[in-house]
Amino acid sequence: MKRWPDLNLNGDLPVGIYQATVEEIIEYFGAGTLQRQLVARRLQRIYNLAAGTGQLARFIVFGSFITNKSAPNDVDIFMLMEDTFDLSRISGEAAIIFHNRAAQNWEGASIFWIRRMAAIGGEEEALKDWQIKRDGSRRGIVEVIAK
């Protein structure tokens, strides 16, 4: 079982980029309330769809799902796709996750994505930006890694 750091007083992970398998994320953050379990299933589904493209470079989870909030509304995701990713070649259910509004309506997720080459300042800088909350404070985020 993965050891996670204690959440801070705001209920967030301490600032940083933590790595875990999707199963470890679901085991830790997807337990408890029925709403958490539902959002965890959404996360698993979206990860599987993204990975199934064969073009997923990095998959980041942020927002209320990875906090101590008992009933997160959705799961927030940022994906870096390979430079060769061609959205016009994606069809079916997988295509939905690459359109923010459709992903919110159909998958219950806020999903943002770019190709690696579009990461201004490099990938690590792009990932750091997702640690910034709306109020300007910072929080930890989680990168999904393969088993």
C-alpha cells in the first residue's frame, strides 16, 4: 500500500507532484462516501480511455478529488499527449474526454490537455502550474504512473 503524506489544514496534499498508480489513487481517495466511489470510477474510466489512445504521455489528477472533501463534484485532470497525437483520429467514447464541455457533461470530469510540444517552459513547468489553486495558494497534485 502506498504511503501518502498527511493532508494539510486545508485538506490538500502538501505542495508537490506525487506519483501513484491509478489503483493507488482510487484506493486512497476513492474510499468513503458513495460520491467519492462514483468519482473514482470516473477517474478509472477516463484514464483507461486516455491510455487506450496509445498517445498519453502524462496524466495528472488535481482538485477536490485528491483532498479530504467528502463529496467532490467531479475529478479534475490534466493530460500531456504525445506530439504525434491527432484528435481527428480518435472516435467513440475516447473522443469525448478531449472536449472539455462534453467531458464535463458526459464523464463528470474537468479535463484539460495539450501536446508535449505546447508545454511552455517544458513539461515540469506546465505541471507545476496545476498546483496553483483559484485563490493563488498551492497544493499537491498526483501523476498517474504505470504499474
